[in-house]
Amino acid sequence: MARYGLLVAPSANRVYTQSAPELMAAELAVFSERALGGRIEPAEVVEFAGRPYLTFEVEDGALGADELRVLANLSSAYALFEMVEGGLLRPLGEPSLDRFDDDLITIQKYAGKTNEHFTKLLLNVTVLATSWADQLLTKRFTVLDPVAGRGTTLNQALMYGWDAVGIELDGKDVEAYSAFLKTWLKNKRIKHTTDMTPLRREGKRLGRRFDARIGDVREHPQHLSLFEADTIQSRALLKGNSVDVIAADLPYGVVHGSRSAKGLSRGPQELLEEALPGWSSLLRPGGALGISWNTHVAPREDALDLLEEHGLEAVDYEGFEHRVDQAITRDILVARKV
């Protein structure tokens, strides 16, 4: 029987740091079930020298190199150790999927930014709900964030070497993200081309479209597109069955609302009602949609009903509800397109 310890990475957000060990234990259970054949026993949160670790056992032998590479992508994993006799920890060093320097994720600072560890967690568990969970290390997924903001999810998809698509109504956020990415790519001396063009459909100007091609054109470069448009119009922006994953951190209805055709809503429910038909049509069969939202303004049961009404099959994930602040308790729902 092999035993392991995962050192939990600290977060700049103190409240999230408190929740991170339990959240990563739930995430580890998803990794085990969906990508590792259920080999990992339930994890326990323990402290060594005042720092939180997840400890877990693998009964049928040590984890192999590819399995360790899978675990290297856990959202709050700082270091992985094999626990040996005498209470010693032997570090294990298989590389993660990360293709770029981590400041692609961390350098942006602005009010309302979703914690980057949570963004990674949401993307991870959504990808693992797809029919291609066993291809986590090899498949180039196409990820859509239909409420992209300033691009934290888009950047995490790029970090993994995947293609990314975003939709964002706020033109200032589109400007800020395009400026950031162009500057970052230039400073890192990464080959790329970018373009900002008007976005038109049926002769009407909807907004703008930012495109980036990252990498050498001879080596299958990554592609990113960010549409300045209302996410309700997603079917007019993209082809049906064109994305593998949709990951969306919905507005919480506290500081800002969710914009819908009916105006400014206090929660995500109206947004989901109007946007889900389009979002669902963009998912390939076998793809998955993951959303996070404030349970104080939209009960879990209501969100589940909406997903099922639009032909999506809910995935039974537990253990992801956690406190963000006094007015926000966040949870995750994931559903698969069959």
C-alpha cells in the first residue's frame, strides 16, 4: 500500500485558503473516479508543521508517472510527496500540463476577480465530466467561458495548452484583457498574432472580436477568441457542437447583477434561463458544462432543473460548497451533454 501527502498551496484570499483543503479533497475524489480508475482512497486533511496536507492511500501499488502527471494539475496542489517509514516525505516531481509561466494567471489584479485556484478547480472538474476525461494529458480541449470578464478562465485554458473562447458584454473588460494578453505575450517573447475586428451578424454590429494565435504557425498554434457581445446571442457567434467544455463563474447578484434581456437581475437564474439554450447547442455530445454561483440567490435544485430542461445530464459531484463572504456561499454544478 502506497501513501501520499499533498501540500496545499496558500492563496492570497484568506477565506479561500481556509476552504482549500476540503475543496481539494473533493477535487481529488473526482480525479480518482474520472481519470485514475478509482485507485485513490478518500483523502484526509492533516497538518504537518502547521501546514495543511491531504493524505491518501493507493492500495494496489504506487502511482505511475502519468498518474502523477494527472495529479500535478490539482487546483491547490503545491507539492506532492510519498510518505515513507519514519514519518519522512519524499518529494515527487512529475510535470503538470502548464505550458507558460504562472504569471499568466496571477499577474492581473482587479476588483471582482475570481480566485485563480477556484477557476482552475471549476475547469478541472468540468473537463473530467466529459467523455474525454482519460485524455486529460493528450487532448487539446476547446474551452468556452460565456461570461468571461477579464479572462481568468481563458488564461487557465491557455496555460494547459488548450484553445479558448470567451464572450463578454462589457467592452472595457474586453479592452483590458486584449491589452494584457498582447503585452504579456510580447514581454515573454512568445510568437503570436492578434487582431481586433468589428463583430457583425446579418448586417448589424454586435460589438468587437479579439483573436489571438499563439505559437509557431508550423506547430499547430493555440487559438483564442473573445467576443464583445451578450452571451444570450452565443448561437449567433459560434457554430453548434464546436466546444468541448463550458466553464462559467456566474455573477453573484450582490455587488453586480447578471445582465439579461429583462435588465439587471439579482441572481444568475434569469441569465441561465435565457442563455442555456445557446450554450447547450454549442457543446459537442460528450462535452460538459460547469457553473458556479451564489446559492443564497439561486437554490441548487432550481439550477439543476434548468440544466435538465435543456437536455443536460447532471453529474453527481459533492463537497464543493464553500463560503466566499457573508453574502456569498458558492457551489458548483456540472452537467454532461449526452
